[in-house]
Amino acid sequence: MRLRPRKLRTRLTLSYVCVLAALLVLAWGGTCVLLFWELRSQLDNFAVQEIETVEGLFFLTPGGQLQLREDYHNHPESKEVIERYLEVLSPDGAVLFRNDRLGNGRLGGMPFPGEGVGGYSERSLRLSDGTRVRAVSRLHYLDGRPLLIRLAHSEEPLYSRLQKLLLASLVVLPVMLGIAWLTGYGLARRALLPIQQMARRAQEITPEKLHARLPNDDTDDELGQLARVFNATLGRLEEAFEQLRRFTSDASHELRTPLAMIRSVGEVGLQKDGTRAEYRDIVGSMLEEVNRLTSLVENLLTISRADSGHIQLQRTVVPVMALARESVGLFEILIEEKSQRAILEGDERLQIEGDRLVLRQALVNIVHNAVKYSPAGEAIAVRVKNGSGNRVSIEIQDNGPGIPAEDQAKVFDRFYRVDKARWRESGGAGLGLSIAKWAVEAHGGTIALSSEPNKGCTFRISLPGALPNSQAEIGA
Amino acid sequence: MLGTGQLRSRAFRAYKGSVQILVVEDEQKMAKALRDGLEADGYAVRVAYTGEEGFYLAQAQTFDLVILDVMLPGHDGFEILSTLRRRGIRTPVMMLTSKDAIEDRVRGLDSGADDYLVKPFAFPELLARIRVLFRRGKPDIAERLQLADLEIDPARRVVRRRGQSLDLTAREFELLQYLFLHKGRVVSREMLARDVWQETTRQTPLDNVIDVQMARLRRKIDGQFDPKLLHTVRGVGFVLQEEGGS
């Protein structure tokens, strides 16, 4: 069983009406209590006046009987006079006088200590017939005799007025709450209307329609903020989707190229009878493309694992110079072959904390790039420096043709190649630098390129340096 | 084409025809290629196309080696392997996996595989791995090796062609020694990258480096001599033998 209403606006209105009802009941109750006190104190005041009047009207008969002169009143038939209860006791409790209305009833029984002494004592009592009364007592001396005068009025009219008030509230409160419900519901509905609109619009957003945006993002209120945050998220999503789409299309293009070659070479080879050597050549040529496909697929796998965060870095302390030396050393023979020079300089003590293999991959890719694009006889320089804020920077500088300014931002993009036509001879599918960028960024580093046409390229990697206290680990 | 002169281990004496290999592979084409390739190399091959059949055969008959694909319908290769090992069958097993995941490698070796190979692999690599499995535990060739008039002496790190001492760099010597180890067989660039350059990842762009290194080695050992001994097999790799091709 569900006790919670499903709709937000119903819940809002319900809680609002509940609070209102509680407040109204509180206010109403407070009013009743105040009113009752007020009326009762009026009754008390009246009783006090009465007592003052009555005091003067008592007289003692010669037989010592206490009598009340009844002829004094301006309005003897006045309701208050008729309906009052009057009793006079001696301090020891003996009844000296009771008026007709009281008859044989008792007004409060034995006097309590201090009753009516030096003022008026008020209290609420219940008569033997059940009538609730308000009694005021006063100790009065008549000819030296102490008389405890008690005078009371019925409280029943007070209670009946209260009752009427309560009855009225039983009618008025639900009406008020009903009105509050209706207006509250309307208000909640109006306040939530933008959310409904947003929900409707959000429902229409699918991977194919990511360009849609939520409405109400131009307001400054909470909903506007929500819409803006949501729209920003959508923007990033759209960008990611677009990137993915481009990646898929680029990847399939890259895969298609070797496939097309394999196919053509195979089909053409089958068209005519060839010698054994010719067939070997054809198969060899096809296998070359297969190798290209294999390495492409492997790079794609690395990228997809990197994208999905599946590559866990095996962090150790890595001496940077050793890593650089190793990366350059790998291509030593190519450098020698092209009569290039490799310059390696930097502080041997610098080290970073990271996955040696992943970092090495990044360096190897960039150095390979530099060797590939530098003309014969030029120098390739790798410089390891201590950057500010405990960062280590690695600069790889070549003297190649450089990269035009408009292309510089794109060099780290997947499948990007400066010279589309030349890639097959130089090898690679334009993934090396994007893998390098990923590797560096996975270590909390940055990679940047500065280049001027005909002045070569400088790749600058900046990585957080290892803490000095990890020095001990290398020694181990 | 088999240069069997130096092969002395028991497994290699049994080499021609009597080494029994069980191939468990559900892809028909792949299975056929494996069978043809292994048979061409002198092994006796039995193929099982399902995991169940492979499991049954491996239990019922004695094989010298099981080549087991990981991705099999029904029970995968890991399951089959661990069940075999639980039943006390100690036949060497080489796993073929298409997942290049470290976890798979660990899992493969944990479940009792003797080696694993990631698909797509180069066939010469498979052959080389099989030879290594049979040779496991035996010392590497450390004595003088000879092919035609080319000799190397691994202990003294000396290379001679037609009696003339050749001046090789350390890397060139390692390369030549590796080629001698696989004499008469094609070695792929991947094998060279891993075994000679000690590259653990296949993504390192080493192809150019290997080609240049190989060209230099060829200049030194074949440059002014005949017959040519170091040959390039297009699309596959390199081979050290007397005639071109294979």
C-alpha cells in the first residue's frame, strides 16, 4: 500500500495544507483560550462589584440573624442579580446565609486558609447539580463579626459560547483548508509546469537528437540553473557522441584501406596464371596489409581500453633520463642511418611516478615521430628539465618541416596525419600521438606542441615529479 | 627444407611425423590452416572442432601438445584446460586467445597453460613457440653453428664467412644468433621485436628499426659473398637458409 501520493504537486499541496491546518487549529485554540480567560475575568470583576454592593446590604437582626436587604437594587430583576449565587460563612464554616438561588446547595464547602483575606479570592467550582460556577470570596467584618462572603455566577454561558465557537470552526476550517488546497495545488502546478515542459523535452532527446536543449534555461531561478546544468551536460554528451561517431567513421576508413588492397591484390592475382614467384609476391603483399591491419587493430584496442578506463597504471618511480635514453636508443639505428644526431640532456636525478611501459610508449611514439619527419643530417634533441611546482618537463625537438599553425591543434587527434598522402611510406595510422597524449594525461600531465613551418616541432611534456621521499624506492 | 642436423633432443628426434598435436579450434578455416601448417612442418595433427570433442580426445589419447582456442562454443578453453589438469593430464597446452588482455594471460597460465599466443599471430611464431615448448629445460645451443660457409661461435661471439672474420655489433650478433636458432625457418618481425629487442608490447613502432638492422646485417654477411643466406620473406619476415624463399 502506498501512502505517499505519486505526484509531486499533490505532495507539496498536501504538506502545505497540513501545515496550514495545524497553524489554524493553533490560532483558533489560542483565541478560544484567550476569549475564555477574558470573559471569566469580566465575570470576576462583576462578582467583585457585586460583593462590594452586597457587603453594604447585610445587616444583623436583633436575634443575631444575618439578613440581606433586597430593596436596594436599581434593577432588582437584573439577570446578574437573579442568577447570582450567594453564601456567607463564618470563618469556622458555619453557614450564615444562602440566597434562594443557591437554596440548600453548597458554594465551595469549608473555607480554605486565607480565603478572602485582604482581597478577593477567585476560583472555579462545580455545584452539586453539576453547574460550573465562578466564585469570588471576601472576608468582611460586620459589626466586628467576620463574615466570609462567597458570590458566584454560572460559567455555563461561557462554555456554551466556546462550544458555539468550536462548532463554527468545524464548519469554517474545512472551508478554509479547501480553498487553501485549491489555490495551493494551482500554485504548485504553475511552479512545476516548467519542470513538466523540461521533462517532455528531455524525453525527446535521443542519441540521434542530441542537439535538442531544455527550455527555461534563460531564467535565473533554480529551474533555470537546473536547465543550464543539464544543457551543459547534453553539450558534452553531444560532443562525445560526435567524437565517437567521427572515430568510428575514421577507424572504418582506416580499416577499409588495407582491406581494399588485400582484395584487389588477391583478385588481380587470381585473374591470370602466374609463376610461383609471382604468387609468393602477391601473398606477401597481402600479408603486408594484414600486418598493417593487425597493428591498427591493436592500437584501436589500446585506445578503446584507455577510453573506457580499463588500463590500470602500474605505478613505480621512473628515472626520466633513463626512460628518455631508452626511447631514443630504440631508434638509434634509424638516426644513424639518416645521419641524424640525437642530443640527450638533462638532470639524471629527475624522476616521475608512473607506469613505466605507458610512459615509455608515449616517449617512443613522439621520438619516433621526430626521427621520421626530420630530414637527414638534422639533430633531434630530448631535454629533461625541472619545471616549476615539482614538475618534470620533457622536450622533444626535431628539425623537420614543422606543422602549420592551423593543424597544430589537431596533431593529437586520432587518425590525424599532416601529410595524408605520405603516411603509408612513413608508417602509422595517425594514432601514435593521440596515444601519447592519453598516456601523459593519464599521469596527470600535459602535452603541447609548438611549431613553426620549416623550423621543426617541439613537443613539451610536463609531468608531476615524484616526491623526494620516494628516492629510497629506486635504490631498492 | 628442414635443417635437422643439429637437432638432438628426444622431441626433435621424434620430430618427423611422430609428434602428435591436438588442435581444438571451432573455426573451420583456422583449424584447416593450423593443420596444414603444422603438417607441412612435419607434425601429425588431429583436429577437434568442439570443446567436448577436444576434451574427450585429450583424455582418451596421448598427445605431445594440445593447441587450445580460448573462444569455443559451450565450454571455453579455460574450463577445458582446468578440467584436464584436474584429471591429471599433463600434456603441454598452448592457448590461442583473441583477447589481448593481461587478465586473460594470467588466467591462461594460472589454469595450467604452458604458453599462450594472441590472435592474430604470425604462423612462424607458432612454430617457434612449439619448438621452444619441446626444448624447454634444455640448454640453448652454445656451440659453433654453421650454415654453408657461415659460422658463428656463440661462446666467443665470433662470426666467420668463408673463414673470414666479420665485425658485427652486439645487436647484429644477437640477431644472427636468433636466426641461427631458427635456421631454415621464417622469423617474423614480432618475434624479433620480442626476443631480440625485448619489447613487451606489440605497439612499439619497431618495423623500420628491424628492417634497417636486418639490411645492415645482410650487408655484412651476404654483401660480398655467395650464396646469399639471409632472405626476406615478403609480408612474413626473414629466414636464414641456403636457397631463397622456402
